[in-house]
Amino acid sequence: MTDLAGQIAVVTGASRGIGAATAASLLKAGARVVRVSRTRPGDSHDRYLDYPCDLTDVAAWQRTAAKILSDMGTPSIVVSNAGAFVMKLLHETTQEDFDAQVDINLRAPFAVARALLPAMRAAGRGTFIHVGSVADHSAFPENAAYSASKFGLRGLHEVLVAEYRGTGVRLSLLSPGPTDTSVWDPIDPDHLPHLPDRASMLRPADVAEAVLFLATRPAHVHVDWLRLGPV
């Protein structure tokens, strides 16, 4: 089943990378896609609805979420994807670095869930997908801030699975391995032997395809956690 005609899907961090690919995949499957991002995406379609918002500004997000629910109704699919990535050894990681990772990778997904999941529970339906990372269950050097935020996201997800069991709302955590997006531009992994080269990484479309898989399972099927990695 890949026909999402008539369904409303909300995708955060939708202006580039995994978020942009996910929005395009859901659109192709027939959904009307609400794209939430700090910068407005460059492409357009009559089934895209764009709501610019910085998710680290919780008050701004709460206003945006209320407008989405008022304008569009309760979404059938939410993909909480917005995030950021930093690689630094512990002694090089500032408190500001750590706080910024937690703000976008953990506090923002909490705010997204808190704003939209109650409406989905009231409707008795829907699929809510957190986009995590291989670093939400495995430890790597130079990932102190990033991994702390992603392990926290996994904890949040598992609690929500327990709280929403039996409500008709399915929650899935998608944990992709290294994916070739612009987050790697300042790192240049091709010249660092301890990192995978970009040619061997997943592509955003690979992750988007996994999101579509999760969103289109029959109503009686719940995929709690899906790990995805390059060969």
C-alpha cells in the first residue's frame, strides 16, 4: 500500500536532505504535505503547504502547530526529522555546542510530539515517525553532544510508544546510518580515514523510502524501530 491520497503529512526539517526527500516521497504517494523548516523550500507544488518556523523557538512552534491543526486538521502522518550534527572531541565541545544539539535534536522533537500527538490520539489514528540516527544506539568518538541528544530522542520515543499503545496511533523510530547530506560539508569525511566516504553512504532517498514504508503499513502493523544502514 503506497496510496496516501487524501492524507495530511507533516514533515519537519523539510527544506533539504532527508526532510526534502521525505516530503517529495510522501507527495508522490498522494499525500498533501505540510513542510516545516527554518527556510522556505525552493520548490513548489499545489500539494505542498509551507510553514516557516525555527523549531528551537518553542513558542513560535506552538503557534505554528496550532495554525497547522486549524488550517489542515489532524495529520495522518508526522515525520519529526529536523536535526543538526556536530563532531567534536569532548574537550573541544563547548556548552553552547551541547545545548544547541539538545535544542534541535531533543527539545524540538519533544515540542513537535507534544503539539501534535494529542490530536492524533483524539482522532484514534496516525503514524508518528522520529528520525533518529545510528548514534541513538551506538557510541562513536567525537559524538558526545550529538549522541547524547539522539540517545535522549530514543528514550523519548520508547516512552511515547508505551503511552500511546492501544490508541490507534503508531510511533516508529527510524535510525539511519551515515547519509550523504550537507551536514557532512564542513567535515569532509572523504579526507578522514576513520569516517566513511560520502560515496558509500546512504542517500536521502533511501531514508525517505524507509519513511514511506513505515507510513504505509496496514493499520494492524506497528514497526517500533527500523535501523537502516549502508552495506
